[in-house]
Amino acid sequence: MQHEQTPLVYLCDEDNPIIKQAVNQLGSNYKFFSQNESKSLQQLTQKYSHFIFFVDEANLQNLTKKLTANLINNNFDLFSIIAYGENVYHIFDGEDYQNFYLHWNILPYPFNLNQVKLSIKNARQHLLSKLEVDQLKQTLQLQNQELRELYDIGIALSAERNPDTLLEMILRKSREITHADAGSLYLVEAIDDLPEDENNYFANKQLRFKLAHNDSVKISFKESVMPIEKKSIAGYVALKGNFLNIPDVYDLPADCKFGHNRSFDESIGYRAKSMLVIPMKTHKDEIIGVLQLINRKKRWNFRLTSTKIIDEQVIPFDNKCVDLTCSLASQAAISIENNRLYEEIKGLFEGFIKASVHAIEQRDPTTFGHSERVATLTVALAEKVDRIHRGKFRDVKFNREQIQQINYAALLHDFGKIGVREDVLVKAKKLFPHELDAVKNRFKIFKQATKLKYSHEKISCLLEEERERALSLISTWDEETKNQIIELDRYFRIICEVNEPTVMNETGFDLLKKIGTAKFKDNGNSQKLLTSKEVAVLSIPRGSLSKEERIEIESHVTHTFNFLSKIPWTSELNRVPQIAYTHHEKLDGSGYPNRLTNDEIPIEAKMMTIADIYDALTAWDRPYKRAVPMEKALQILQWEVDDGKIDADLYQIFLDAKLYELVKKNDKL
């Protein structure tokens, strides 16, 4: 190892020719400073890393004071003291010299030339050994720091789930550990509609220029794709699978198969010089990307604003940069692959969710799009709440995973309807269609029986009575037949009217009661126009569902919870079943299925309640129910607020942000 000169500072009152002679004989490894020539310790420490002080007992105390001050200030401690004098041993026994036990050497007095030379050589060797140890410590510390940085980077990469953020982190960290001024990141991707080739991994692949950084020049970057060819540096590295370390990309060998595209440099006013290009390989040894680092700088924070500065400041990437970047690229490839796998699993799961929603809508086509609209409204409301920094919701925050949790819960909130009987699920009116058909056929039979009854009377009358009397009776019977048929038609019209899922008034109840007690004879048997069950169903005061049917419909939230609870959700999504389960609960305890009150209902479910009610009121695609105008729907929600059923503050946010416009009907549809 090549070492610098060792300064020997002579601090004695009298010149001693033996010492000067010793230094001269020891050669150029030493630099002699006499007491008159010696500079301040501060000046010396700026130039030299170690020292030998040759001092007599008269100057020893003054020297140690100066050295003690420098030791306290951590300026340096690489020095040796060679002291001589009759009382030197007694001086070093004092407490003031305890800090110097490892640094001093006492020369017997009087001394000869060989003793001086040996003391100086031993002192220098001691200092150089300590210097080497210190340098090794610094090297180890630096390596430990680099390993720690790689470890921390690896943890950060493995934890990141956002693909764009992950790529940004890979390129930024790669540049930081190598002091690269600029860099690019390419991803290998499949070309649509091109089949795979088992014998050629790259047959259906291309490179996507995904990311570019430059600390010295502002660039306007736009993603682009390029073929994977040997003539480009990135393409060459991808095909070969080996790194390239190029000292100057403008000075490539004449027979080089690849070249640097200078037009990009010229377009941004930049000069790429040193370049390190690393392939990113998966554990299957497949290339999934290329990392390109440009212009390693002597000083990391220095901006390369001219060609002259680039020539002065840019240096080649050394082996350490290669090792560190290769290690990071390997970690990056694994993280990208894991991220892609995560996205594929996420896509698969979201496909399952969409298929589940589709299955529900197939059973109840009249609610087509309802789940997606509820999800849109609920997520939008959650994002608005997340951005509030004061008041009731200042501490309510939703991260990306929690927003996704809300989205899944909203999409699946009605999945339990798959456990509800289909005829109840799609029941549009109070009587099922087959029940109304039975009533209609019964009325036809009664009308036919009425006509048949009077036909028999007419025949008997014509056979037994005189003509004039017979005609008079027949006329009377025809009128009675007509009136009875008119009455039956009127009753049936009333039945059809009260069969609608509207709010029935007192008049409707009275007419229905009258019809329910009316009787007609058929073949001599007296029968009621409506069965007691039909009267009960038609007497439903509001909507189309009986009490039992409404309980069955309300059970869909329990079915939803039971189904969703069987899914092995991740920790970030494990509240999906509970959120979906409670979206029909009301703050005053009047909701279902568990009659929860305000503090027991998750805020996500409170938001979904608002979205669900609004879309149910305004849905334009339900043939059995006319859509309520937006203004009327908002008024109904306000009534729910006034009655203490839904959260007033959440509704106000929904109203102020005009979130309802997100599901506004497109008139062009």
C-alpha cells in the first residue's frame, strides 16, 4: 500500500544534529519540520493524516495541552510522541498524560543515531498500521451501510403495491447508490395478438420505455415502445441477459453491434457519457426489464449543465456500482414479478366479483347496474371524507386498500339476494302474475256463469209464458246480466288498481273489503270473488311485499354476510362482510337485520346507505317502478336525515359535492 510522507515535527529548544541526521538517512518517507518551521496543528491536520512529534521535556507539557484540545474536538488522534529528557518518565506518570499511553515513546538520554532511527521507524510503523486499520473500519462501515441500504430498499420494494410507485422507487434508488445523474427503465411486455413461442421468449415481446429521470435537465417524457433488437443498448442487454458498463457511449468500438441514440440527447440538450445497463431477471431467469443508469458523478448533488462540466465531473461506473446495481436489479425484478402476480390475483378476484354481481342481475334484471352505481357513489363519498381536515371527520382517513375494501363491499352488498326466491325477488306487484291470472279467470267464470244462468231462465220463460210477458222478463234479465257483468268488471279494475305497489288510501281499503265479502253463485254454489289470502295480500298498505315476503327480502343481508364471511379476505379487506352486512341499518335502530344504532354502524356502511337509497329511488331501468326525479330523491333523503335515520353530516357532504351527478342518466342511452 502506498503511503503519504510522515511529518516529523521537532519541538526542542536546542537543535540536535543526531535527529536531523537520522531523518536524512531514513529517506523521503519523512518530512522534517523544525520548531521554527512547524505550523499550527490545525494547518497540519488539513494536509497530513498522521504525525510524529519529537519533543524534549521542556516543551512536552505545552504540546500535550494542544493535543488534548484536538483530541476532545475529535480532530485527529493519529500521532506518536517521541520524548527525551532526564525527567520524562516522571512527567508521563501524571494524570494529565493518561490519554497518551498509546501514543508516546521515551527515548533514553543521551541517545545515539541508531536509537533515534529505530524509534522513528517504530513510530511510523505504528501509525501506518493504525491508519490501515482505520481505513479498513471505514471500508467495513461503508459496506455495512451499503448492505443496510440494499436491505432497506429490498423491504421497501417488497412492500410497495402500486406499480408506478414501485418503478419510480427502483430507478431512484438505483441512481442514488451509484450517484447516477440520469437513468431510464424499460419493461419487457407482450405484444397483443402475437402468440408465444416456446423456443423464443422474445418472439411476442417488445420493450416499453417506461420511465426516465434526469437531475440536470428537465425532460418532457412520454412512454413509448420499441422492438427488442441488438442495435439498441437496452435491447442488446435484454437479449444477451448480461450487463454493460460503458465508460463513454459516444466512443464505442467501430465493430460494436449496438449504438447510442444521440438524437434523444440532442432533443433535451444533454450529453450521456458513462452508462451502466443492467438486465432485470426473475427467479426463472426471464428478462422482465432493463435498468439504464447514465453519468456517474463525482459529487452526487452536482448538476451537469454543460459539456465541459460533464467531462470534468462524470466518471465511469466502478465494480462496486455494478455489484450494488446488479443486486438491486435482482430485487427489483422479484418485486416487479410479485407486483404483477398481485395485480393478476387482484384482477382475478375482481373478475369474480363482477361475475357475482352479474349473477345477481341475471336473477333480477330490473336492478341492472345498481351495484356498480352504489359502489361509485360510496367510494366517491369516502374519498371526499378522506380529504376533510377539520370538524367531525378530520381524523377519518382511508388509504388505498381501505377504499378498495369499500368498493368491494358496495359491489357485493346485494349478493345475498341469490338466496331469496326469485319470484319474491322480482315481485313487481302485490299479487304474483299467476295469482292475478287466477283472479282474472275466476271473474271470467263468474261472468260466464251469470250469462248462463239467465240463458236458462230465458229458455224456460219462452216455453212457459205468453210472448209479451216472456219478452218483458227477458228484457229485465238482460239488464240484470249487463249490470252484474259491469259490476264484476268494475271490481276487477279496482283489484288491478290496488294490486299496484303504491300507498293505498282509506277508499281503497273500503272497496277491497266490499269486494272481499261479495259472493256470486256458480252452479248453485255461492263463492266469494276473492279468497281471504288474496284480500290480505291486496291489503298491503305500501309496496308489493307481504310481511313474510319483506322478511325474506330483508334476509338478503344475512345471506350476503354468510357468503362473504366464507371468503378468506386479506387483512386489508377483512371488514368487507361487516360493511355489506350493515348497509340497511339506520341510526335510530329502525333498520335491519340487527336494529343497530349510530355508534354500532361502521361509517362505511353509513355512506353506503345514502348511496343505496338514492340509487334505488332514481334508478331509471326498473319497469315496475317509475324513477323518482333527482330533486324528489334528495328530498326523501333529507326526510330520512330529519327523522334521525341517516347521518346528517355525510348527507351534507354528498349534497354539497353533488356526488349524485356521478350516476346521472345519460339521455343518449
